Amino acid sequence: MQEPDLLLLDEPTNHLDLDTIEWLEGYLQKQDVPIVVISHDRAFLDQLCTKIVETDMGISKTFFWELFRICDGESNMVEAQYAAWEKQQKEIEHTKELINRLGGGANSGRASSEEKKLEILQEDGLVEKPFQRKQLKIRFPERGRSGKTILTIQNLDFGFGDEKLFDKANLIVERGEKVAIIGPNGCGKSTLLKLIMGLEQPNGGEVLLGEHNVLPNYFEQNQAEALDLNKTVLQTVEEDAEDWRIDDIKGLLGRCNFKTDMLDRKVSLLSGGEKARLAFCKFMVKPSTLLILDEPTNHLDIPSKEMLEEAISEFQGTVITVSHDRYFIKQIVNRVVEVKDTKLQDYGGDYNYYLEKNLEARDKELEREAELEAKAPKVKAKSKMSKEEKEVRKKQKVIAFQQAKAKSKGSKNLKRWK
């Protein structure tokens, strides 16, 4: 409404429901002003961005959307640089062997020439070996096997004052299911999780956890904000870690990117993302057979989300999660339950099945995919490419190589000045 010349958006999709995220995507796509957005919502970025700037290890790299899509993301850019580095290393080794072989007699002049080439290459033309980040891996500790029935909700009635959230709602969750609770903000999703945990009591009906070895572990939506700011990183996790050795706690923190010099840092000095990771460490030290997660991906970066998705996929127990992160839901759930008109509408299948059965949601998803397809470059087989298209592909590869080479030279000159 202020008619800006530039929009700066910091995690705009956090805490928004799916309908609002979809509206925001459509609204921003129609804007003529430049937009700079920080976001870890992968589906949102797919729809909106034309250029990507990644900052890592103190260095920023810019990718035009077309090149980023052709290379299938940063991982393949790193692979291309690694291949160039490996090829150059073989060339250096071959040149050194040649110099050793021609070192004496009539071929000494040629050996001297090769030595000069090698010296120039090592001084100015080296391709830097790319940094390949170690894939972090976490797992949720489990404590035995639960009974078949995990949760029974029968004729649930609940509301606040005149606002009715649930009216004779029913649901049964069984062992091993990974359930996503979806619906617009304000429909009662977080309240439902609190009812399951016994933090709220129903006005009518029943919400019962199974009797045999159902051990819930609850991650609240604002759990990171509830951390004690005066405690250190290590103290925060240590106080909830039963039967954990101190070295094991440090190992868990290390896997979540907390280096040794950060363990004694006060929580008040952490960034939002660091607090979110710390809250997860605190959450993870408790063994359970049932994970209850309320918007777990808010404030997590993409590597942390991928780490969480893998941990949930490997978890043998049951998972109930509230989330508006479409990519996250697609990756981990095998059942979708929608809170709609004070009822729990069970789709009995994963997110793709939900899209098939919910015509309105399916139409929106197909529309998004069509927009993404229209924006993406059409990659043809080499034999079917025109001469101009082949030239463009060749130039893109040269640019990627030169960027890697320039980065290497810049790093070397920086070391000299230091």
C-alpha cells in the first residue's frame, strides 16, 4: 500500500497458512518492482525467484535462474568445479612426470619450457578445489515399540467462548503412520496438538493416547522462543538429556553445527536459526515412540530441513505434524488430515493423494507447476540443439569455470596480503 520502489522480504512465508502463501506468490509475481527475498521455503522460491545469491563460508555466489535450473542447483555447480579441479590436477601431475623424464641431455630445453608453464599455472591459473559440505545426519532416539492404536479422537467438541473449533470430530491414528494436519490459520490445528498432549481439555468427547508404550515428544511452534536466554548452549540441552554422556551431547550439538567455541555461549547471543537448531537438539534427546511437531521447519535453513526430513523418514514410530511447508509435507507424510468446518477430514493417503481428491487444491498445484514449467528453460538433447543453443550452453560452462578460477585467484591474493 506504500507503493515502494523495492521490496525486502525476510522469511515472508513463516507462520502463513497455505492459502495465504499461494496468494502471496501470485501477488508478488504481478509486481513490477525489484524484490529481494530471504526464504528457506523451497516451493515458494521455485515460484518467485529469477536469480539466486548463495552466501556460504564468507563468500557470495550469484546464479541466474536459467543456469541454476540447467545445472540442477548448487550441488551440480560444485560437481562441475570439482571435475575442473580434478582435470587440472591430472594435467599438473602429467607435466611434472614429463619434466622429470626430460630433465637431462638434449631434452633439457623442453623440460625448462614445461617448468615455466607449470610455474605460471600454479601461480595464477589454479582452479580451487571446491568446499563440499559434510552432510549432517541426526536421528530421533526411540524407546521400544508402541501398541497398534496410538491416538483415538471420538466426538470431540472444543472451542473458545463463542468460537467453535471442533464439533463431533473423529480420528484414529495407528502405529507407524506419519500424519500431516493441514488447514488455514485459526482453524484449530495447534489447539488439536495441545488437546492430544493434555494441555487443553475437551468440552465434550474424548482424546485418548494408546495405553501400551505410547511415549509422546512434543515440539511446540514457539519452542525456540521459550528457551532460557541466561543458559549456555550446552546447559540448555544437558538439563533435558537423561542417560546421555556429556560427550554424546557435544556430538549431537556438533552435528547440528554448534562448534566447540559456541557451547559456552549464552542463548541470548544466538541468531534465530541457531535458537531453532538448539531447540531441536533439546527436543531430540528425549526418547519416544510418538513425535508431535507444530510447524517444525519455521526458522530452519534448507540443510537443516533436509536433515530433519531424513530423520523423520528413518523414525520407526509415529509422527503427527502441523505444517504449511508443502515440500516438507510431500517428503515425509503418508496420511493427510484436513481441519475443515469443525471436522477432521481424513484423506487416508499422502499429499499427492490429497491433491487428487481435493479438486481445488489440485487445480492450484497444477497451476503452480504450469507456471514453473513456463519459466524453466527448455533443455534439449545435444543432437537436437541448434548451433546458437549449443553456443549458449558452451558459454554457460565457460562462465562457471571462470567463476571458479577467479574465486581461486582472489583467495590466493587475499592470503598474500594477509
